[in-house]
Amino acid sequence: MILIKLAISSLYNRRASALLTLFTIAISVMLLLSIERVRVDAKSSFSNTISGTDLIVGARTGDIQLLLSSVFRIGHANNGVSWQSYQYIKQQRGVKWTIPLSLGDSHKGQAVLGTSVDYFQHYKFAKKQSLSFSQGQPFRHLNEVVLGAQVAENLGYSLGDSIVISHGMGNTSFHHHDDNPFTVVGILNATGTPVDKTLHIPLAAIEQIHNTNHTSHEHEHEHEHEHEHEHEHEHEHEHEHEHEHEHEQHDDLIGEPKQITAFLIGFDSPLYTLQVRRNINQFKDEALLAIMPGVTLRELWEMLTIVEKILLLFSMVVVLVSLLGMLTTLLASLNQRRRELAILRSVGARPWHLFALISIESLLTTFWGCLVGCGLFYLLMSLAAGYLQSHAGITITIAMLSGYELMLIGAIMAAGFIVGLIPATRAYFYSLSDGMSIKI
């Protein structure tokens, strides 16, 4: 106990350098814990980009390519799923709900998704959280659009604004559909997923703006055979006025496109998932692929493990630098303390007492550094949680330190103690050689 009191007094006397060392360790502990927590929660949030969906079905490509195009809106599926196949699979036993997805259009670089109103009811993210509206409501008519939180924020849109959709993804839009403006009727709350960067319009509206609906659905009795897209485009103006009133009557969002990009399926019971997945992958009429989003997300994360390792390495280097800083400070102060150590020897302190004193000082500095670091970590996490959720889609869990995080702190404490043994050993030999013969 006397040695601990002596160590505290000694640190207090050298409080400027001790506080600097303590603060360095605290910052490194905060960084290490923050990187670790963000790494774990990023992995969890990534896995939860889409949840509650049992299968994603699209044209036969790679599993990851289908996931990237349908969920993350990265890349674009070259082929789609025919409407007939979609309707057939939708009616299979055990299918509880389906959400059709039609991608390929954009607005100022943001993806436009054609879908049904079921999307707002059944699409889940994070740990089965439903989509919710910060303003407005789901679309009900062909010319209505629902915006993701980031689209509304970045482009400054509010309810009632008029938007023109472009054909083509990203900023390279091929054609602006000026004749079919959309009215903003809803803005979703931030989810931290690709939903935030998406404009949602009725599936039938996708057909309308591409004019395939004009010829293939409304005039199917007039035109027995399907026309090529170019041929349909020639008839655009011819039928525009003739069927304007008819469009208003077809505002019930029931459109039958020729094909969709992909669709999501939810089952009554998970037991149906593998069976239906196998049936879809062996589907005779069309080359289709059904993937389980959870499994494919884990595969995708495996490809990103290098990023995890770099983050962990970076935080370890920060801790190492701070411990080396402590070692430097202790060694530098040791020369100035030779007189102090000699006086302690003169009042009966043994060399091992001095060894223990220096060891305790380094241990106390590391311990307090870890405590302050933990406090700073919780402060940083609580301040950054909202930003990380809305901008990076990482849901931070502000909970007690996990077993692994406590193990990291234990490792820092042990490393701090080991580092402290170096100046402690020097103090031990100083006191033996110096005795009282210290030169002033």
C-alpha cells in the first residue's frame, strides 16, 4: 500500500508528463475500441441491409452480382425476369408475399426503382425493421414518387415537388422523360441502406415512361404480336392523346410489364425456402437464379476481410506507438529521478522496492489511460451513432464492452506493465550502483 501511495505522489509531482502519457494511452484505447466496435457493427449492419426476405430471384448471373444489382443498386442486370415467370413463381405454395423490382432508370445520378406498394409493407432492413415515412405516404397513382431520405436531403426535395426521371443509370442518362413528370408524395425515414439513395415509383409507371405499356398492355387486342421497342417509340405520339383519358382510369397501379429486373420473396415458413430455391434454379422456361440474401451477404463480406484486417492493424499500431511513448517518457524521467531514488535508498528502500515503484507507476498510468479511453470511446460512439446510421448505414450498439473488447484492454494493460519493466529494471541497477554516491 505504501508503494502505491508513493507511486501516486510521484506521478502527481510529475503530473505534466504523466498526464501527457495517460492522454496518449487514452486516445489509443479509444481508437482501438472504436475501430473494433465499428468493425463488428458494420459487419452486422451489412448483413442486415436486407432482412426478412427469404429469396431474391433474378436472371441467371452470379450470386453476388444479383445481390449487388438488386439490393445495392450497383451494376445492372443484363437480363430480367419475364412477367409470366414472376406470376407463376408468385403463386407457388408457401409464398407469403413478393416484391417486384424494376431498375434501369435514374434521377440526377440516383437510382429509380419501379415496384409495387407491397415494397413499403414487406421490405425490411436491419433487424427486421420496416420502412417508415418521415413525411407523406406510399404512391397511389402512376405519376407519384416516394423518395429515400438521402435523395430528399441532397437534392432538396419536399412533398408536392415535380421530378423528371431519366432512362439510364448513374449520371449518364440517355433520355429524359419530360412528358411524364412525377409528384413527390412521400419521403422515407433514413435507414442507412441503399433505400435512402433511391426514388420509388409504381411498376406500371416504368412501363408508361418507356412507352412499352402503351402498345403491349393497353392495346393488346389491337396488336397481337409484340413490337420491338423502336417500333413502339414511333407510335408514341400517335396514341398519346387518344388514350390520355384511358391512362387516368388505369391509375390503379396494376401494370403488366414484359419483364422486371428481379423480385423478392417471403415465405409462410422457412421450410419452403430451399425447396422453392431449387425449383427456381432448375426452372425450365427461363434461366433464373434464386439466392438467399443472408448467405450471399456473408460471402460478400468474406471478400472484404482484408479491410477488417487493415483496420485492426491500424489500431494496433496506434496502441504500440502510445506504449512506446510511455516507455520514452519513463526512461527520460529516470535520469532526472536518480537523486529521488538515492534518497529512497537512504531511508531503507531496497532495490526491489524501487523496481516495484516504477512498475506500479507504469501500471497505474496504463490503467487510468484505459479508463479515460473507455470514457472517451462511449462519448465518441454516442455522438457518432446518429451520423453513422444515416450516412454509413452502420447501427452502433452502445452496450457494455464485449468479452473480446475487455480482452483487448487486458492486453494493453499487460503490454503497459511489460513496457514498465524496462525502466524498473534500470532503476533497480541504478540504486545498486549509485547508493549514496550520487553527484549533484
